[in-house]
Amino acid sequence: MPIDKKYIDSFINVASNAALSSYFLVGKKDKIAADQAAVDSMRTELNKIDMCGEIVIGEGELDEAPMLYIGEKLGTMKGPNLDIAVDPLEGTNFAANNLPGALSVIAVSEKSNLFNAPETYMNKIAVGKVEKGVVDLDFELKKNISNLADYKNKDVSSLTACLLDRPRHKKIIDELKELKVKLKLIRDGDISGALLVTNTVHNIDIFLGIGGGPEGVLAASALDAYDCFFQGRFLFESENDINRANKMGIQDLNKKYEINEIVSGDSIFCAAGITSGDLVNGVKIYNNKYICEILVTHKNSGLKEVVKKSGMVSQKLIDLHNLIDWYKD
């Protein structure tokens, strides 16, 4: 069964409150505190929702509490069984250093419909809506670029590729330069990077490269609502990674996952802006009133839009902000 639309507002509230809580630590040079603020807010708000929720993608294992850990049960335990994936603060360095693009992200699906991803790297590729066989994770980079240019009736030199600016991507970056493809290199935030293929306003034709596996699943939830193309393959670098994957039921370590294998059935996705970036604007506060922008998708209802949530800033957050400033001084 699809997720009732009444839950959309609930999860918008979860994401926006987490963003607001983290916002008070923007520029404070403390990414751990900024992340913890978002985590604490998410847990509090999730526990108010009438659901039997379980974290399938979180910020660690049980022994790493008080982070939102894999297997944690949340909600009033009254209502539907839902799987929850969270990245309470995507772009911890962005928030700590007051840089663009920090987000608070959550995805929710019906029970067992969201892939339980291990905390390891994933090789990913994402493009907008295309026909089957245009791009593929197993194709050579040149073939993917050439096929995509032909499909879009563009010159290769007019395509723009987005990927993380990492040493591991040097070969890909060099090849893209040789092909005359334009580049958008991002420092962090590969959830938002992947989502740039959803709208032509962002002028990103393809997202590719190696990033976090959990972030890949979160991005896939929104990309699925947009009918975009996404594939991912986990990369296991140690015996510990392999053992954890096996415990999660992953036997084929080289499997290429299609988007409908990562997120199946209905899902809700929310990404709330903390600092302004490509997808949404960051939190704004005027006279103790806040405005937060959230990218929201709900596959079953076809919802795909940026919404604004506003409200009064609680005295608790104002007091915390003043205390932090006093402590830093």
C-alpha cells in the first residue's frame, strides 16, 4: 500500500526542524555539534509520528548511539511499518564553515522497500529520464557520454558532468576534459549532486563517480519520483565491510543495482536547506521567525516541488545559540 499523504507534512516537519537546529551552529567550526543538533531534533520529531518506524540507513551502529543508528525504532508504535533513511546533516563541513549546500535529508518507504545499505562506498551514475541502454555503469565513460549526447541531440562539448572533487576521480576528470565535457566539481554533498540531474535549470546532464553508499540510496528515493535513471555498485575495501554486507543479506558483492532495486514501492523524500545551495535556499530568520525551504517528493502522488515552511523559533534554540556564542567567546 502507498504511504498516506498525511505523512508528507510530518516528514517535512522532521527535516525542517533538523535544519533549523543545525542552522544555529552554522559557521561555528564544530561539525560534530552541528550534526548532533540535527540528529537530536530528528529523533525527537520522529518519535512524535504515529508509525512503527525503523532506521535502515543512519549515522552508525547501535554502539554509536546517540546517533540515529541502524535498527533504531522510532515513532509512537501506532500506525504503519515504515523504513527510514536519514542524513541529518549532509555537508557537515559546509555547515561548520558557513559554506553553501548543507542539507538535512530523510527518506521514508513502506517496510522492506528501502535498501539497507552498508556504510561503504558506492560507484554511481545518474541522469535524467532516458531510454534503457543509453547509459550504464558498465559502459566505458566515453560511450556513456557519446550515447547521452546523441540521445539529447547535443554536442559532447555542451554536456556538463557533476562529480566529487576527489583524487580518486582524477582519471575520470582527465578523460572528461579530453572529451571537452564541462565539469561541475563539488567538494561534498553527493546527495544534492546526484539530484542536480532532475531539473534542466541546474544544467547538469550526468552525475557519476564514487561516493557514499547510504547517500546513494537517499538520492535514489528522490530520483525515482522524477523517473530519473540511477545505478549503483557497492565497493567493499575490507573484510569487515564484506562481513557487514553479508549480515545485511548482500551476497553478490559485485552486483549492479538498478533504481527499482534500491527503492521499490512508494516513498517520501525531504531535503531541507540549512545553508543555501543549488537545490534549496538555507534557513532565514527574521525577528525570531524562520523560513526553511524543503525539496519534497512523494512518488505515489507525483509530488515533486520545493515548499517553504515557516514558524517561530523556539526559546530553547535561541538560548542555545546565545550560550554557544558566549562559550566561543
